[in-house]
Amino acid sequence: MSFKRTWIKLSKWFLTRPNTTGALVFLALMLLLSFVVGLRYKVVKENQQREMSNIINVVHQNFQQVLKNSYTTTLTLAMTINDEGIPENFDKIAPKLVNTNASIDAVQLVPNGVIKYVYPLEGNEAALNYDILNAPKVKEEALKSIKTKLIYFAGPLKLKQGGIGVVGRLPVYKNNKFWGFSAVIIKLNTLLELSGIKSIDDSKYYFQFSKVNPDTQKEEFFLPKKENFSKKFYQTVIIPDGDWKLYLIAQDKNGLLYQITTSIVLGFLLSLICGLWVASIMKKPAKLQLQIYEQAKKILHSEIEFKTIFEQAPVGIARVEMNTGNFLAVNDEFCRIVGYDQKELNKINFQKITHPDDLAQDALYMEKLKDGNIDEFTLEKRYIHKTGRTVWGNLIVSRLSKSDGTPTNNIAIIEDITEKKRAEEELKQSFEIVSEQNKRLLNFSYIVSHNLRSHTSNIETISSFLESAETKEERDEMIGLLKKVSASLNETMSNLNEVVSIRTNINLTIEHLNLHDYIEKAKTVLTEQIVKKEAVIHNEVATDIAVDYNTAYLESILLNFISNAIRYSHPDRKPEVFISYDGKTKTLKIKDNGIGIDMVKNGDKLFGMYKTFNGNPDSKGIGLFITKSQVEAMGGKIETESELNKGTSFTIYFK
């Protein structure tokens, strides 16, 4: 009698306050809309950040490739200078360097800071005899390369021979005295072309390229669109070899908001209409969701030892004895890559530090090199670091020979590409995660739309009946139905909330659980059902089998599958459930002798939300959906085999 009096008071409260009821409906729908739109905004924002990061990293790598090619070229030019400080064969080597390297427009040798050797000469005549150490506009950046004893890229600046470009200058020392510079000229258009900046679709993003002017100490920009972009979303990378800064800027700072504006507006209007409609309905009853190494191959054929250049190389270099594979000399970078010092490497050969899976291919190439079938080879291979970890290297090996052609030993150049390999793998994983998230978001949006539409349809129908009711008894009956629909809507929201909780929980606690014990625990929980149906549960899992899993998920998965096997037993026989575990495939199989499922008719809908197949009034179609979500959240999957009137087998794969 007390509950009846409370219900009568609650019904009277809503019926006598139609505007308040409409406002509550509006607020409930707006909360749901905010949740769905928030999820979509988060996914869209993360996708944009990941896309921008990938684009700017590719362009940054292209810049580094161009600068490494330039460094290799300056090293080659430096090696043409003999011990007396006189360049040899400049006219032969320079054309080869320029013609085989698309990133270089010209090369120079600059003894004592005065440009004396230039290739190609045509178009560059104005640069000859230019004293860069006494030219105010270029002097400071030239001195910087001398001070650091490393290559430095000056500019972009206006070239003496005309045009805008950058100049990479490597200081050359002979007998521990500064000789001059080995230099490369890269026109700005060439640099931008090879970096990939010009090939980027500028409908969404654009690039900006800047450097702090050494004279004015102000940041200068060299690409179009120099307007202030500080309020736009952008990412930057630093290129230290030239003190350059590269920006990737989103065209529209409000781009993310524009993508969800339509959803917000439509959702707001729908919520408002529903609120007004409920209010209007409620009023009547009251009234009534390869090139870095191309030039290095030429360097490897020379036996002239420039220790400073050798040690300063940004790649690992090793000289290897041809017959034994023993290391004869290595530089510091090679030691860093493999983790051994020079003394340790001099006592071993390359086979000792090569990954076992790459040893056969590496040995085959070395044999061909020894027999003279090839002069050099390039190979991506793995090394075993001194600490035991795997290091990826891009390897180039070339044969060194005497003047008469007799082979002596080999030179190997190794670039550490471990981070590149890791980045490629992370990019692949990120792409798979984004694809899966988008797929799940679309599916969840469909479920929300479908389920809420059915409830609102029921509310609309009952409201129309309520509007036409002539007696108090009829109104009370309609209000009772409206309460049932409201309870059903609340249950739907609870189910959707549980699904969201499973799919967004990224911090699950994982424990080492005994699988046999948890099956026994599930049997204990289901004792009443087992006794009532005289079911037999065969736990064939060994007592020492353990899995790394979340405790709540494992309990839920076992309870769902075992209780379903009992609930949907065949009326003509006692239910039997067989539970087994395969250690090789890491799979748990739950097999019953129940009524089975028509897989041809219902196989694609088996794990769908609110999908039932047997007419059982207790079936809600949520258990298998949630169970599948829990298994996938743990990185596993489910496979099903079933036949009508014979039984069903579920196979759960553990990660």
C-alpha cells in the first residue's frame, strides 16, 4: 500500500508539471549527446595529431637524408686534398658527385676561406675568388663551422652567383692546421622539393621553414603564408645542422569543431524537440553520440686514412679482414651501435655480433665479395648488442683493392636504424588501433541510435494512447506502461554504460590466475542451476594451468558461458558441459550438448547486442555481447561451432 501511494504521488507530480518533465527529458538527452560527441571529438583530435606527427617526421627524415648526402659529398671532396694541401682530381670527382646526387646543385673547395674550385663552373663564375671569411653577411656562419669542427649549413641566403640557397661547409684540417672548407651548394627550391614539402596536400596543412638571423637575432621565415600562426594548431622539429626550425601548421584552427558542429546542432535540436514534445504531450493529461650511401661507396675504396674524418662520421665504419671477417679498425659510432669498445672488437669477427637469423645471408654476400662476383652489397641486418638486445643496421660493404686489383680487405658502413624500425612498427600498430577505434565508435553509435529510437517510439505510442484516454483507469494503465518503458530505457542505458566501460578501460589489472580453480569457483556460484537441471560440468583443465587475465573479466566470461550452456539445454537430455584447455594454442574450449544455434541463419548476429534466437523469455541478448567485448578488451577472440539439436562449442583465445 505504501508503494502504491508513492507511485500515485510521483505520477501526479509529473502530470501536474509538464514543463519540468519536458526539461528533464531535454537534459537527459543532452547528457547522452555530450558523451557521444565527446568521444567523437577525442578520436578526431587524436587522429589529426597522429597524422601531423607522421607528416612532419617524414619531411624531417627527408631533410636529414639530404644533409647526410651532403656530408658524405664534403667528406669525399676533402679526401681529394693531398698532404701538401693541393686538391687532386677535383675535375673528375666533382662532376660524379653532383651528377649522382640530386640533392646537390654545386660543390666547392675553399682554401683559406677563398672559393677557388667550383663545379659546375657555368652559372657559378661570380662565386670564384669570393672571400667568405671577410664577407660580413656570411662570415659568422662560416666561423661557426670552424669553431665546432663539424659541417654547418649556412642560410638560406642570397648566393653570390644568384638565387637563394643553403651552403654546407665542412672545415678541413691538414697537419692539425685549418686548410679551408669542403662545401656543397643546395638551392632552396631543391631542398624543399627533396624534403617533400611541396608534395604535401595544402588543403589541410601547410609548412613554414625558419631560422634565427645571426645578425639581427630575429626569426626569419622562408616559405609563403608568413602570417602569424601562433593561435593555430602546429607541430615543430629542429634541424640542428643548420639551426633550422620546421613547422607543420593546420589550415583551420577550428577544423576539429567544424567536424562535430553538425552532430551538436542536430543533437541539440532533437533534444529540444523531444523535450518540447514531451512537455506538450504531458500538458494535455494535466489539463485534461639509396641515397645516403651512394657517395660513401666511393669513399670506401680509398685506403687514405683521415682519422679525424673517420671518427667524426655520423655512421659506423669498420675495416674487416676479407678471409676471416675479423675487425681491423672501427670508429666510435660503430662501437656505440654494437656496445663493444675497440679492443673487444679487435678480438672477434663480424659473425660473433650478427643475429643468428641474419648470419647465413650476410655470409653469402661476403663470400660473393671475396670471390669477386660483386664489388659491394647493401643489406638491412640485425646485430646483437653487448647487452643482449637487438640492434637494426643498414649495412654497406665494399671491397678494397691494391692498385693492381688484388683485394685486401673490406670496408663496412653501418647506419643505426633501430629507432626507424621501431617507429615503423609503432606507426603500424597506431594505424591498427585507430582503425579498430573508428570501427567500434561507428558500431557503438549505431547501437545507441537504434536502441534509443525504439524506446522513444514506445514512449510516443504510449503518450498518444494517454492523450486519447477517456477515463482515469485508462490513464493509470497508460502511466503504468510508461513506467515500464522508462525502466527498460534505464536498463538500456545501464547496458550501454557497461559496454563503454569495457571498451574504454585501458588500465585493467592483470593477475596470474589458476584457470582450473576459477572454473570450480564458477561451478560453485551456479550450484542452484546445476542441481535444478541435473547438469554435469566436466572440468578437464589441469590444476597447474594459469593465465594472465583480469579477475572480474575471467569470472564474468566463465559464468556467462557455463550458465548459458545450462539455460539452453536440450529438453530430452540432461545438460553436459565439457571445459578443456590447449596449452599450444592458448585456447579454452567450452562445449555443451544443448539445443544448439542455427549458424547459417544467426551466425553473424550471435554476439550482437539484444540479439536472441530461441524465444526464451529470460534472454536479453546482452550477455554474449558483453562477454565478447571483455575477451577482445584482453586482446583475445572467440570462435563458435554449433549445430541445431546437438550442441554448441565456444573457443576462447587468450593473448
